[in-house]
Amino acid sequence: MKILVAVKRVVDYAVKVRVRPDRTGVETASVKMSMNPFCEIAVEEALRLREAGAATEVVAATVGPSQSADTLRTALAMGADRAVHVLHDPDPSRPLLPLAVAKILRALALQENPGLVILGKQAIDDDCNQTGQMLAGLLNWPQGTFASKVILNKEKATVEREVDGGIETISLDLPAVITTDLRLNQPRYATLPNIMKAKSKVIKKVTPEDLDVDIRSDMEVVEVTEPPKRKAGVILSSVDELIDRLKNEARVL
């Protein structure tokens, strides 16, 4: 069985995000970029399923500019067998929406015919948490979101997911779409030999037009601004002073 894993290139989680001077979007020039952490978990889970004998091939896919090939190389260095790069130059005023990404992944899934598609539950740049669900809807496949444990056999996938009331266990007929939560696994580090091997692995390049997918956006970003700075806190000397502030300044009592 083949597993298709979607990955995304984002601003590294350790970088302080800055807005561009013209307020058209987030500054990405000369900023460290890396694979979305939830996507790393998705790649790791696909590799573990292959190592357990539940899958025979792991294919990584991404949508983005030419620099996104670095993200695919990271997935290949971790152990993915090959990769597909859907080339798309971003326009800050017309961002690629989750529905457009889901349509692209649907086209790839129909081409690759995987038994399972794994995605991170969300990207840390936009926090949309929509692509996996939309992809499952477009494919008419069952879905298991926010997976904290995945067990796979030839015909079904058992997914444990955290809900408000505890742990929910669901059984999915394959093919299916699964999105990963933080507690699913700890991604491995790519070793130097595997990084070198990744350079010779195949990255197939296509465009949305090749896949016959319309990615035009109906949404326009007018302006991006930083949140207002919070006022400095104060230390109060007594409970009475706290109550007085809450009554007369905050007016919440």
C-alpha cells in the first residue's frame, strides 16, 4: 500500500514573525523556513507504518514556490521514497486557500492512488485546520482527524483521537484521510547519510494547470497588522486594591 503525505514550508517555529513594512503580509525574505511541525509528525507516522510492514511506499507532496523543494528534501532525508512538487508562486494579496490545496491534493491522490493520505492537522502559519477535512470531502473518503494513535491493517485504519470527554476510537475503511496531532509521535532527525541520499531521490514537478485544478482565490488580503502591544502589568499590594481596580477601572465587578 502507498501512503501520500502532504507537507508545507512555513516560517520556522522559533522565529519571531514580523509584518512587512507595506503591510501586505508576513516577512519571509531572509527568514529561516522549515517544515511545518505537524507535517513532520505526518511524515514520521507514514515512515513508521512502512517500517511496520503496513505500507510499501511513502510519497511526499507539497504546493509552493521553488524553495519548497527544500521541504521535500527534508521529507526524503527522513525516509520518504519520492516526492511531488506542485509549483505555485505565492501572491500575498491572494493567498492559496485550504480549499485550493485540497483540490490539488485530491488530483494527486487520484493520480497516485494511495491507500492512505496523512496530513498535519494544521499549519502554524495560518492555523486553518481545514485542508484534511476538505480533502476527505472532495474524495468522499472517511477521515480521522487529530490522530494521537494510528493502527493500520490491509482493509481498515483504527484511529485514536483526543476529544473533550477523553479518547475517542474510530475505525476507518481504506482508503482514508488522517490528520495528525502533536501526541502521535516524536519525529526523527535526518541523519547525514540520509541527507546525502535524499539528493538523488526523485522530485516530480507539476503545476496546478497540469492537474487541471483552478486555484484562483476569491479572498483578497487588504492589510496585515501586528496585534496591539499589551500594557505592562502592575503588582498590587492587597486584595482590597485588586477588588477596587476590578470595580472602578476594569468595571468587571
